[in-house]
Amino acid sequence: MATRATAEDAYPPIGMLLREWRAARRMSQLDLSLEAGISTRHLSCIETGKAKASRETISRLADTLAMPLRERNVLLRAAGYAAMHPERDLAAPALDRVRQAVELIIAHQEPYPAFVISRHWDVLMTNAAAVRLNTLLTGGRQSPHANLLHQLFDPADFRSVIVNWPEVAGRFIRHLHDDLAANPTDRRTRQLLDEIFQYPGVPQRWRLRDLGEEPAPIITFTFASPRGELRFFETFTTFAAPHDVTLDEIRIDCTFPADEHTARVCAELAQEEKATAPGT
């Protein structure tokens, strides 16, 4: 006879979650209890399941551990409470104003590419400049991946036109390791890291997070194109103090030309598209 899954079956025990997050933040029970303003004994009882934490206590622990909104919801559910932060699709009516703001940002990035990226590097939205550049670099061939990391690491995708691929790839591997360090319970990020290492030519030493020399603050992407090498650098924009899980996790990736030749080619592509548009 089938049995219905309970909340306890669906979510890990709260004690396990708190121990994972304490380990990631390198905090002892004493450290966490002092910073969260609760007794060490009470925290110990919460972790062992001998005491039930109030919603207020859960919020204070999550604040102290700097947990993302999605993981705060998981912690609340593991403690037997309803989630606090909604998760709505970017196309939902409730996010109309935010979506319009995002569309305005990437539209104003013209004639340079811009992308809206999810927490797990899925491409959610692009501007027309990104489509034009992709068409130029791939000869009009559609990418088989909706995920930016797979696009960059797959030899049959954009990896083949990235001149400085080892430098770019190493930077994105570091991004993944940093994401895991910031969010140790994120199984999808860990899965992504494993998937990336299935591609040929990815150094196995990159499986370990490099805590040595800090990377340069800006990395230049160099692409081989029919119009010569194109060089870009990028910036990421995130929402300040979001209350929605979706807004907490999306990033707006705006790219800028790193030299005059690249800027000129981007402008030419935009002019050519305008000249061939219907009605012109």
C-alpha cells in the first residue's frame, strides 16, 4: 500500500542543515549562538531535534549564516513552518515592473550583448545584440544548450570560438566553486560541476577549489569571428534586498567591448540588421 510522503521525508532534518551551514561558514555552535543571540544549549537541542525552533529563531539563524532566500525557505520547512519567501516565474504578473526594468536594462545595453542568467547559469533572456553576436560567431548555428556553462565548455558549442578558453573556463570553474562555498547545500550547482568535468580537456585539478592567488577583477573574453578577433569584458548586476526567490537568484550579465575594433563590429551588426529589417 502506498504511503504519502510527510514534510519530514521531503526535507532534510533541520539539525543536518544547520551543521552543513555552520561547517561552510566555519562557525562552531558557540559562534553561531553568540551571533544569533540564542543560548548554545538551545541551539544544540535544535540541532539534535530535542527542541523546536520558533520562526523568529530560524530567521535569526538564517540571517547569521547569510543564507539565500531559497535555503531560508528550506530551513523553515524543515522546522515545520511554511516558506516565507515566494518564488514566482519572471513572467508572472506580480513581477511585471521588475521584468520591465530588466528588459529596459538589456535593451539599453545595445549594441552590446546582455543576458539574464539564473542562479544555475541558465540563460533566461537576451537582447538583440547577443543574438547578432551569436549568429556571427556560430554561422547561424543554434546552440544545443540553454545553460551558459555548457555553452562555454562543450567543444561543439561556443568553446570552439573562444581564443582564450583556458583562462575563461578557469574563471567560470572558480565561480562554481564560489557558489558552492556560499551555498553548500546546493545540489544542482554540485551536479553542474560534475557535468562540466565530463567534457574533454577540462583539467581534473580544477575539481579542487583554488584558494591561492586571487583572479584578476576583470577577465577579457576573446572570440574568433569572421570579422577578426572580438574582445569583451562583463559586469554582473543583481537585485538589492529582494524578497522573491527568483529575484534573489537572477543576474544580469552586460558585456562591453574591450577595444575599438569590437565596438565598431557591434555597431556595424546593429546597422546591418536595421537596414535589412522589413519596412526599411
